[in-house]
Amino acid sequence: MEEMRDVLKPRGTILLLENTRSSNTFLGAYQDWTSETAATLGGKGCIYNQDVYSLISTTEGMSLVSSERIAAGFFTSFVCTKD
């Protein structure tokens, strides 16, 4: 997020489609249980239960404009801007 922020013009917009922890309790638990193994063995480092909301909100100079969960929350689209 910091690198994206650094190359973005002031008030510029970033559109993200990210793997996120599912909003479904059972699917989310499955993701928690398997994410490390999946990332190591076949996911090329993809952490599919990550908390992207926290990544955005803790990046100084970035603001979350909107988000939308897709496919039971397995994916989330984010619109962010540089302050």
C-alpha cells in the first residue's frame, strides 16, 4: 500500500480487487485453517484471508472510499484515494 501511495498523484484513485476473508463463518474458518499451507504450496504467496481493510486504514495518506464484497466475501473490491 505504501508503494502504491508513493507513486499515486495527490487525490489519485487506486482500484483493488483482493482476496479477503469470507464473510461466511464456515468459509472464513476454512480459509483461516488452510491459508498458510495454500500460500506456501500453491498460492505463490497469496494470503487469501488477509485483512485488506486494515492494510488500507493503517497506511498513512490513504483513504478508503468504498468497498464491495464479492463471491461470499472471498474477494472484495476497494476504491482508495491518496489524501
